[in-house]
Amino acid sequence: MADSMAEQLQQEMVCEGLLECIHGLKQLDKECYRVLVESDEPLTIDDVADRVDRERSTAYRSIQRLLQSGFIQKEQVNYEQGGYYHVYASTDPSQIANDMQRMLNDWYAKMGQLIQEFEDKYEDVDDSATDDSATTVES
């Protein structure tokens, strides 16, 4: 079961915690991302799998999650005699940080809206309860 927001705020947060919290990334996803960030050149799935010591199919699933989250980019490399393969490189971390900030701002606005709806809903209940007690006293 997920911790409440109050419990999460009391815990020490680390940078990688944002990746899990905001994007739902798993530990292996973070390891694959780190490998790509630290690499001087784009890597194939096989390269990533070797560096994180996992099966190719497991690394592939992690790479797909990173692609969907926008953390990495895919590039097609063509062979001269025909055919191709893909390589992967990390997206600029500042772009990812900007995207996370934008997502956080959207979340904050949505939470503010929900809090206002809560207040409006229960303020009406509180007002009607006050009105009912005033009517009872007058009777």
C-alpha cells in the first residue's frame, strides 16, 4: 500500500525517488538510465543489458519504459548493405527536469482544485447544519 502524502513528506527524499514517484520507474529503469547518462555514445539494447547484467528482454522492457517517459531517445542506424539497428541515448537531464517541474505544477493546480471542491462541498454541509441548529433553537 502506498504511503500517504504526509508520510512521504516526512521521509528523506532522494533524486531517484522523483523518478519513481513522478514517472513510476523501477530500480532497473533507473540503472539503465544511469548507464545511458554515463555513456559517451549511444548504446544498443545488448550494450545496456550487459552493463546492468540482465537478460536482453528484461533490459528491453526497461528501455521501453524510459522511452515512454521521455528519459531517453531512440535513433536508427542503417547498415550500408541494408538493414538497421537502434541505439539509445539519454535525453538532456535539464529537459527532463523541466518536464517534471511542469508535471508537478499541473499536479499542484489539480490538487488545489480538488481542495477547493472539498471545501465547497463540506462548507455547504457545515452551513446547513448551522442553519438547522438555529431553526431548532427558535422553535
